[in-house]
Amino acid sequence: MSQSLTSYLFISAALFSIGLFGVLTRRNLVAMLISLELILNSVSISFMAFNRFVFADKSLGQVFVIFIIALAAAEVSIALSLILWLHRKKGSIDIEKAKDLRG
């Protein structure tokens, strides 16, 4: 099987599209969080593909991926605490009920 930059970018674009579709269509906050993780993973795949095939400095893409992983871990911990708080406050994690918390 021939591995090229286009095959990695195709997989990354597919993951990004699935994640974007999930963020835009889901009402459940946990499903939206999983979709955001898919988007971050697709960006990581793109960085690693460019790291392998394009960049002269081979550590540059890896540094970006480690930064994305750390960002995703922080995002998950904050988002899950907010989702838990919303569930305790409203009894549901539906995004429509979260709009009531503005005022």
C-alpha cells in the first residue's frame, strides 16, 4: 500500500468533516465534545503528515501535536466539569437547556 501525503490528508479531511458535522448537528453536549476531539485528531494527523513529507525540521510537527494533545486534555476536563454542572442544574445535557443559563 502506497503511503503518500494525499492519503493522510484525505483521512484527516474525512475526520474533520465528520467532526464538523457532529458539532453542527448534535444537541447533546457530550456528543459535541467527542466531535471536537475528532476535529483535533484530524489536525494532529495533518501536522504529522506534513512533518513526515514536507518539513525539513522533523521535530516541528511533533511539537505541535504534543501541544494539541495537551490542549485537548485541558478542554476535556473543563468541558466535562461544565457538562456535569449543567446536568446538576437543569437535569439534562441538551444544548437548548444551556441557552437558558445566560441571564
